[in-house]
Amino acid sequence: MVDVIQDSLLKASKDLAYDIDAKIKATFDSASTSAPDHVIQYSDAVNEDIELADVLAMRKLLIDQNIDPRECFLGVGSAQEKNMLAIDNFISSEKYGSNQPILNGEIGQVFGMRVIVSNVFSGTDSYAWHPSASGFALQQGVRVQRDYDLAQLAWRYSLDYIGGFSVLDSGKRVVKIEETP
């Protein structure tokens, strides 16, 4: 027998986690456009395929802000994942010499940055960020409520939270690569 309530709450929790991730990613869209500009164009401007030259450009901008790129993440969507996996230096672990455990959602490392694939990164846009690039606070943690709906002779469940999200350091701890900055 399937526990329908537990299954529904599990699916709703995943959607809620996606919502939080999407709001954090939305703060990345506030990457600094002042000198130096942290919104750059792909080196392959025709196909918008991420390449090692793009990763090096992202690293340079982060290093110029006194950020250690080994503490940073590179986020790509499914459109760029296939391009990342086509880079020989990326897929050959002996070339970056790491035996660190792989995190959930991580597909590897490139030049010290952990590469994360997520559906919140839509289209061809890619992001590199330090964990301190975005701040968020939950005033009320995730709450599950239920109420009986007499008209439907059923219980209604809801999940909610109260929180805020903001880019930090004027967007200098995140780099965004897009088709046309």
C-alpha cells in the first residue's frame, strides 16, 4: 500500500527546494556590470558552448576579487552539461588529480571549481560563484499544514516558508556567462 500523503509531501518538498534554489540563482543574475564586468560572453559566440577559455575567464574575474577559485562552484544546465563532458581535461580525472568525493549534483571539477548541473540554470547561461555570493535568510522554516476540506471530503496540505534572498558584495563574487551580455 502506497502512503499517498508521504509521497505527495516528498514531491512538494522537492518543488520547494527547487524554488529556493531558483531564488538563489536569481540573485546571481545581479552579477556586477561595473568594472570589471562580471557578465561576460562565451568565447564561442556562435554556438554559446562553454569551453576551457570561458572557465579561465571566470576564474580570472573571481581571483581579481581575492576569491580562491577552489572554494567556488560552476553551475551549468543540461544544455551546457554535454559541452562540459566533451572537454577532455574535464572528463579525465587523472588530469586534475582529484580523489575527493563527488557531491550530489556534481559532475566533476575543472581548474579546481566543482561543476554542478541543475535545472535552475536554464538555456545556455553558466555561472561561477563563491558560496558567499548570495545571502538568504529564512524567517520561518518550512512548515507543513493541513486543513480539512469538507466540500471535497479530503485533507488539504500545504508547505510554505518565509525568507529573503540577496546578492552580496555588489555582485562581485559571481560571474555569469551568457549569449549576449
